[in-house]
Amino acid sequence: MKSLAELQAIKDKMKSKVVLREGSEEIRVVVGMATCGIAAGARPVLNAFVEAVNESGLAEKVTVSQTGCIGICQYEPVVEIMEAGKEKVTYVKMTPEKAKEVVEQHLKNGNVVSKYTISNNKD
Amino acid sequence: MKELSLNVLDVAENSYKAGAKQVCVSLQETGNRLTLTIQDDGCGMTPDILKVVTDPFYTTRTTRKVGLGLPLLRMAAEQTGGGMTVKSVSEKENPASHGTTVTAVFYTDHLDFTPLGDIVSTVTTLIQGHPTVDLLFTHETETQSVRLDTAELREVLGDVSLAEYEVIHWIEDCLKEQYEAINK
């Protein structure tokens, strides 16, 4: 069984990183998690982002957070990527697979995956 | 919603929006009856709002004019022969003790019962999104139970956030292990 001692060990490990990380977050990934987003599959998309960001070693500069309804429910799951000094990028109709691709291409290498952005997916 | 756990995620989000300090999500199974309770100590709702809260054309949201969270949960419960009740005390009525309790009853042997689905993922998603609010999650069957209380975890973690990837992973494993043990 998982023990609190294990959690204590995680804490000790994290503590040494905390100071370093504060204020170093440059990119924000925001996943729409209102009724519309959740019904369309936002939960696995959010989890894919959290996992892929950490596995690619991007946790220091990328934060993944949740928000309510953005107002474009027909395009859910919707993910917005905000980066200081750059225009906001809105990805639509996301899936966990697309999320992994966005982490790899956009967050890691800096190339917007334009085939998934809203401007290229208007019905 | 494809899974009941997605309704849980959706409706529990309201508790956080209401400024709750603690949210309790409980599932209780007795025979063919599943009772879901989502309870918070948030700002609550006045009787006027409470009356219209399961009307799909009422919402606090300003981006569009419909709110489907509670109506969808009510539908999921009613289509199994069960139902949903919402009790609430607003901050105005009682500044010392306020909050909202949503209770939904499902009959799990009904053809139209929506399977619970990935409830562990719902719990970790709620914690990841709201690491400073305590969540008490319990799932009780007649003989066994699964339990997670973030207040206990935060005592160990100190100022390390519940939203840290490693912590979320630990919580996920902790819940999965408990479910494996009761499903044996």
C-alpha cells in the first residue's frame, strides 16, 4: 500500500526544487473544464498535457491549469497556450494524442501545430 | 456524459467556484442503490436561486445562457429511477455555516444507469486544478471502502503543492491500489 512515508520522500525531493521554480514559469497551458469541455473529453486531454509536460522535462517553464467555459463550446476540448510576448494560440477539438503532439512540437520546439488551431478548423 | 465520474467532476467544479475551503465527494453503495453526495462549505445559494438551479436555462455563467451541469446530473439519476436533491444555505442567511449539498441517487441495475467510469481520474483532476482546497473523497460499499483526504496529505507536504506531478501520481496510485484491493 502507498504510505505517507513515500509522500514525505516526495516532499523532501520537491522542497529543494521549489525555490528554483518560483517565477520561472514562462508558458501557460489552459484547458477548458466546464460542462461543455468535460462532456467533449477535456479530462483525458488535461491529463495528457500534465503527463507529457512532465515527461518532456518542461515542468520548470510550463504550467498546466484549468478554466471554465471559454464560449466556443462547439470546438471543445479547447486548449489555450499563453506565452509572454507572443500571441495566444487556441487549439480546438483536442484529443490526448494531439496534446502529446502539441507538447512535443509547440512547447518543446516552439513550432505552433497549425493544423489543430482554431483558425484552421472553422466549420 | 459518457461516465458518471464526468458528472461528478463537472458538478464538483461548482463547489470550488463557490469559494469552498473543503469539498467532500462521497459514493455509497447499498445493494443496487448508489448515492452520490457532493458537499461544500462555499458561499451557498439563496432560496430563489435554489428553485431554478436545475433549470437548464438558468446559469451564473456570462459566456452563454444555459447551464447544464446540475440538469445533466439530475437526468442521469432520474433515468435510473432515482433522483437528485440540492440543499443550500447561503452566506447571507448564515455567515457562520453555509454551503451546498448535492445528493443524487442511482439504481445501478437499471438499463439506463451510466457507469461510474474513471473516478480516480476525476479525483486527481479536481486536486490538480484546486490544490489549495481540501478534498475528502470516500467510496463505500457494504463491506469495504476507499478514502482519500487531502488535509492529511497536506500535513505531510507542508508548502509543497498538491498539484505537483509526483504528488498527483502518488494520489492516483494510492486510489488505484485501494480500488484493486476492494475489487479482489
